Amino acid sequence: MQDEPHGRPDGSPATGLGTAGKYAGIGIQFGASIVLFLYAGRWVDQQLGTAPIFLIVGVFVGATAAFYSIYKRLMRDLKDEEAAQSRASKDA
């Protein structure tokens, strides 16, 4: 079931708690992405016997991927909200 851009599927506005929960997941995703790539870089460093080069690269790749994902989600949510407002103004 896909979330409606302006709130609940029945058209009523989203609660503050629902919106907060939706965006709290972004923070968790950001942290998890960095930690995942950090450990991947650490593992590559151990396999190759290199200094923390890949660990550092992993952190930057993880942060970049997280920022990109967050940007895409926020832009999609903004577009959905604008479309919902446009529909609401046409209905009124």
C-alpha cells in the first residue's frame, strides 16, 4: 500500500507523530549506511593489509550514498506534497 502524499489514504491530514516517524527513519538510514560502509572498508583493509585507507573511503562513500538517498526522498516527498496541494486547490 502506497502512502498518500498529503497524509492518510482516506485523505485526512497526517499526524505529527506519523510525519516524525517517517523522517526519523532517515536518520537511522543515514547512520546505518555509514556504519555498513565503514565495516566494509575495514574488512577490505584487513584483506589487503592496507592502512585505514579503505575504512576512510568507506565512510565517505557511505555518507555520500546516505546524502543522495535522503535528497531523493525529500525531493520526492516535496513533489508529492505539491501535487496534493494542486489537486486540493482544483477540488476547492
